[in-house]
Amino acid sequence: MAEPSSPLDLMKGWLQRQLPDDAWNWVADAADALSVGAADRDLYLAVSLVPRKIGKADLELTVSDFAAADQARPGWQPIGWSVDQAARLVIMLSATPDAAEFSRRLDQLCVTADVRELIAFCRGLPLYPDQPRYHARAGEGLRTNIKAVFEGVAHHNPYPVEQLDENAWNQMVLKAIFVGAPLDPIQGLDGRRNVDLAQKLVDYAHERWAASRAITPELWRMVGPFADAKIVEDLRQPLSSEQLVERQAAALALSECPLDEAHVLLSENSDLKSAIEAGAVSWETVCRDAPKP
């Protein structure tokens, strides 16, 4: 059986397939020239020139491409990438195989990066050498007020679930709720639910209710397995909402709660219970149907 391609080789192949010859040749020549030893200034210049040389079109990937990505680097999902983002990562990975040098150069690039560059650097986190070196870089991306950069770390990215401790993970999920980023694209979300996060989100829900503010239905995904009797009572509020997706989220949370009173309350809403059991309602459908900020 053939060895799986590396992420670098896959990105080169995708770019060569999609780009006009002159644009691809520029990327290939830049990567080759930098791979034999590059001064910092040469790397930074090449990275900055990418969109001017090849444009900013969406990266066109097939189902087979996504399968190859996951085989090359488990959890890698280049969903929503653009050609300039992939090309920047090709150039960086070609120029700097050494982990310490890569980390130093990445930090320097991020100091002067524009938003598209920052998104590329965040999306590339799972591809960099010596993964623990980028905890601070991931943290910077998660603290930003730029939603697209935050989502570059948080969405379709195996780095957070693999590398963040519980406190950092919880802060990421809370930030997603605060900025209106959907939760479903966060990899490993259900496996890292925890009681501390659940309680923080219930407290947040009470604050929003007190201020007559809306709550994303996805919040309850983090709560159900840890709901006590008081939280089950709290779930009566979204369960009686005029919005169907809020009622669905509350019902899903109740279905995951181990308490008898949760199952009694769910049984009182037999239509929702039946839809859950039939697979017509799930956290994926709640994410899809939740109001967008």
C-alpha cells in the first residue's frame, strides 16, 4: 500500500491542478528557491506577494481531496480555504522545516499580517512542526475580536481539541458563544464537554435572560449531560419558546441528561422526543437552523 501524501504535497497538487500555469509556476519556483536556505526577508516577501501573484479564489476540493487530507494529517479539514491561504502555507513549510525556526518566523509574520494572512496562519496550525510550540499562537487567534480569525483556530481544526487544556478549551467555547460563532464546526466538541463549562454557560444564560437578550440554542449542547434538577427547570424556558429550534435544543439537552425528571419533561413533549429518536433533530440541525447574528 502506498504511503499517504504529506499535507505539503497535497497542497502543491491541489494548487497545480487549479491554478493557471504561470501562477502555479510562481508558487513552485518560490517554494523551491526558499527550500534550499532562505533569509527571513525573502520568506516574508514571498508570503506577502502570494495574492498578487495567484489571486484569492476558493480552493476547489473534492470529497476525495478531503479524505486524502484526513489520511495525511488526521483531523485536517481544509474547508473553506482559498488558493492564497494554501500557497502561503506551501511556501512557509517548504522554507522552514526546523520547528524552532518555523515558530520564530511564524510569530514575526503574524506581527505584520493582514486578516487573510492571519486566517491562513491559524488554519495551518495542525500542519506545523512540533505542535506544542504554537499554544501561544493559537491563544492569540482565539482572543482576537476578528471573528474570521477566531474561527480559523476554532473551526474545522484539530489543533484545539488536541492541544488546549480544559481551561483554554472552555474559554474558546465561551468565546464562540459570545461572538456568535457556531459550535458544530469545533472538532471534538462533545468529547470535551465538562461540568465547569456547563455551569458557566448556565450562568451566562441567566445573565442574558435577565437582560431580555437572546441565547443561541447551541449553548444547551454543552449543558445536557451535566444538568442537575435546577438546570432541568431552567430548560423549561427554551422548551416553551416560540422558536422551534430553541425547543429542539432544549429537548436534545434533556435527552442527554441522566435525571429522571429530565426524561419526564421530555416525554411531555412527545413530538420533539419522537423527532430526536428518528434522527430528524440533532445538534447538527440545531446549528444549521439557529438564528445567525
